[in-house]
Amino acid sequence: MELSDLNDQIIKAVEKLSGSVVSIDSVRLARDYRFGVVPLEGQASGVIIDSTGYIVTNNHVIDGAAKVQVTLKDGRTFVGEVVGTDPATDVALVRVDGVNLPAANLGDSESLKAGQIVLAIGNALGLPGGPSVSMGVIGALGRPLPGTDFVLEGFIQTDAAINPGNSGGPLADLSGNVIGINTAMIPFAQGVGFAIPTHTVNRVVEQILRHGRVVRPFLGISGVDMNPAMARRFNLPVDSGVLLAEVGRDTPAYEGGLRSGDIIVRVGDQEVKQMRDLLLSLSGVSVGNVLRIRFVRGGRENETSVRLVESPHQAIRGVGE
């Protein structure tokens, strides 16, 4: 591809998508010991996903906001209603009272490849004049955010510049399709930003529209990844799987017979080599379903059945917190 062709493709992608990118202004009320309750203003981004007025942004953008105002590229402003949030994935769904709004097309984040060129669009630094654009590549897929536990399939890592104000805006491919929602930059890092893949966004939005919240299955365990060094040190019979550090009482896992020290090696037909495998296997199972879990105890492999219940925590940092 000639450089001029790539340039034209980028321009077309930006023109296709930029009208769907909105500015989100939020006002939080905070208590100051000298002045009492004072308003704190914030500005970020969002993307219209439905022409009837549904907008996706980050949970941290609107969390605790007393007022949400949405401004379109053409200058129209709306009062935003928070439909639902999911702190675990940092996704929020906002709705405005509009019709025939310019909705973006959500692409397939499961077909992404490391090295793929991407565009980050949003209201970087809250600068006037409409959304700004930065370009980069996908550095890695399935990343956990530093300092947090792994959540579902993880995040898209990119070196496209993501600045304050970009939060909630789209990460797009060269066809102008949204493949992620920008969520975080790492201070003092060089070219490391993260976006929530659309596969996760779609699932969260569907759950919010159906239940008003995200319904997640709950096992009631906490554990660590097995590895050969751990197996040798503690003379354990397997060197992969999830070693259960704690099994909460009155939880599905406890009622199914799982105990601390057991090593989960398979869920249904899926082999479990690490916590990520366990999280992925749970993410595709509905509350109320029964899971077959194979585990190792005392050198012998056993099997049990566990009926999943809804997680009692809105924000889940791991499988069993």
C-alpha cells in the first residue's frame, strides 16, 4: 500500500467515526472542609452506539456524577441519563433524548492482531474544536491493567496516544469501526495505553439493557496460578491449573466440595492452566447453570458439579472475592 493510500484510508476512517464521538461533561459534588459542598467538573469522551441515543463511555467518567451533559460534534447538547454501569470493566451506558443520532459501527475485537494499526479518537485534554486523533498499533491483547486482577479477556494495549479527556472515546481500526473503548493511560510510561475490547463492551451493554446491571456467575474462591517451580517446592502432583488459596463458606464452590489446597484443572470441556482460563470459562456461563469441575486433591483427580449463583459484588476483581 502506498503511503498516500494509507493517508486517505485514515482520513476516511476519521470522517466516518468522528461524528459519533461525543464530549461528556460531568459534575460531582464534593465536601470541602472550608467551603462545604463544592462542584467538581470533569470532561471526557463517549461514543454513540445507537441512533436512538445510547452512548458508551467509562464508568470512572460518570461515577458519582450529579449531572452529566453530552455534547455532539455538531454542537448539540443533551442531558445524559446513566442507564447502568459496570465498575469491573469500567463500562457505563448513558442515554440522551435524541433521534437519528450518528451511531458508530462496533467491529470485531476478537479478530485483532498485535501490530495492527489503530486510531484513538476523543476529546484529549478537553481542547476546543472537536475530537482529536492519534495513531498507533496494538501492542498486545488480553492485558490486565497494572495493579489489578485479570478481568475476563483483558484489555487492548496500544501505543496510540491516550490523554486525559480521551477516556470513554473509541479505539478504531482503519475502516472506522470501533474495536475498543479507551480507558486508561499509565503515568510516566512511554506509549502504553489501554482500551476495553468491543467484545466485552457488547456483553456489558446487553446485560445492562436486560437486567439493569451486569449479572456474573460466582464460585466463591480465590486462587493462584500453578507453575513448575511451585509444584516442586510444595511437592504437588501437577504444574498447571489454579491452586485454591481460599474457598468461602456457603458458596457454590464450598457446597460442591471444593476446599483450600485443591487444584482446578478443568471446567467442563475446557482445560484450566491458569486463572485466565478459569475466568474465560466462567464468562460464557449463565447464572443457574451447573458446571463440571475437575480438580486434584492429594495426588488424585476428582470431579464435582457446582451450580453457579449471581455474584454478590457489583465490582469483581477476581473470581471469588
